[in-house]
Amino acid sequence: MLTSLARMATTEALTVQEAADTTGWSPRMLRYIERAGLVVPPRSASGYRLYGAAELQRLRTLRELLDAHDVGLAEIGFASRMRTEPHLARDVDGWLSATATRPAEVPADDWLRWEQAKHTRLLQHPEPTPTN
Amino acid sequence: MLTSLARMATTEALTVQEAADTTGWSPRMLRYIERAGLVVPPRSASGYRLYGAAELQRLRTLRELLDAHDVGLAEIGFASRMRTEPHLARDVDGWLSATATRPAEVPADDWLRWEQAKHTRLLQHPEPTPTN
DNA sequence: GGAACCTTGACACGACCGTGCTAACGTCCC
DNA sequence: GGGACGTTAGCACGGTCGTGTCAAGGTTCC
């Protein structure tokens, strides 16, 4: 609307609904995203969220990020944790670096089978049927 | 039991139940963990899971990892994804590096408030009460 | 050949994720 | 002062996570 355009020109900040309109997120999700600590807009004196150009950009790229790869807000929230908690990052990376159960005595075709299964990031299609 | 000890000495591999007993996980969880691609033991000709020393060690350290920090299997599964999918890692790290909505015009105490909120990894205690 | 184990598959369940909607109440602005 | 909008809190709902349990069927081994 004209009002929003006017305010944008003057105060350089949008309200939730306006930000929602220009980013494709719903107001509900904008609050949720804030809650997850991913995009936290400043507030007006009376508590209104004020989305500036920076936040809008961030929201759009966030959407692209989620759409591109199959990830959720929780996941990138976790990634964020990994950078702010070096303690955590060290342990997790350390564990993952331990070359998971070195596959030396694996029959080679079995290896291949579970290797593919592993690439289906988590549970998905079951079909393995254990050769019985 | 004696049986398991005997087999361990000879074939160097434990069955699910035995592995469960020595690692503290339940058999159910061992299968779940395998499904998540975190610890995948080789199989016997007839399909039995064979947990060797490497897997057992891995299972114990995994437990420590989860207990130490507040993380779940899904999370470290995601961390694993980050290392095997550089495409993903690049995008996520890139997004996080964008110093989230530079807090220049934030009233400094507000900043502090949402900064702490962010550290409650995701939703938790609500109390903020927006200064109204 | 039978007991004790293994396998997969499924139901169940509480907790959280992602989302929408409604309620109750404050703010903005004409 | 009233309407359009903001704020939070809450219910709801399908989906996933982390678990347990139980069923149906193969294996091991005495």
C-alpha cells in the first residue's frame, strides 16, 4: 500500500505484515524465525518489529537456502550453534572425523549398499531386504 | 554370558544384544543409529549385525557426545551431511557469516536480551515482555 | 527339533518442528 | 474514537525424533 511505501521511504523499516508480503514468509513464520534466533529485527519503542533492508535480504536468502537444500530452520540453527560453541564443534567434528567403523572386512557389495543407505540422509525408502 | 565372550574371542564381533549390553544403548537404538548412518556395522552372511571393537568404541563416544552437549542424532547426522555435501556447507556457512542483521541501531539492551534468547538454542522460556 | 537369538515391519507415544488460526489486548493514525 | 494493524498466548495438526514393544519369520546351536 501507499502507507507502507511512505513509511519505507521515511523510516526505512517495515512491519511484520509488510515484511511478510515482500519476503514470502507469513507473519507467523517471521515471528517463529525470530524465535529461532535466525533473523531478529529490532523493535520500535512500543514493541513493533522493524524489518529493515538487511533483515529483508536475510529473510530472502534464508528462504533460498532452505529451498535449495533439504534443511529446516532447526538445522541451520544447529549450524549456528556449531559456530558459537567451539566446544561443541570440536567434539562433533572429532567424532565425525573418526572414519566411522573402517569398512575393511565389509564384503564390498554390502558396503555399497549401506553406503547408499547412508546417503539417504536419514530414514526414507526401506527396500534393503537382507538377502535372507 | 560365556557364549558371547567365547564368540568375542574367536570372531571378534558382537551381536546387537551383546553390543547393547556393553554400550548402554538398546538394541532398538543400535538399529536406529545404523539407520541414521552414524554407526553401521558389517553383517554376517545371514544378515546379523556384527559389532567389532571399532563400532563399540564409536557407540560409546557417540553417547558421550550426545550427553555432553544438548544434541540429538539428527543434529550430528546433519553435521555429517555438512561435511559430505560441500555445496550445503558453503551455503549454510555463507548465510551465517552474513553477521545477521547488523545490530547497529539496536538499543544495546534489547540486543543483549535477544542475544541471550538466541542462546536458548530454540524456543524455551518466554518471559521477554516487550517493554510495553 | 526346540530354545534363544537374529532380522524386518508396524503400532504407539510424548516431545518438538513448521504452520495456521483465534483470542485478548495495545498502537497508529485519520 | 474507531478501524486497521501490532503484540503475545494458545489450540490444532501432520510430520519427524527417540524410544519401547510386539509380531512374523530366519539362524544358531545344543
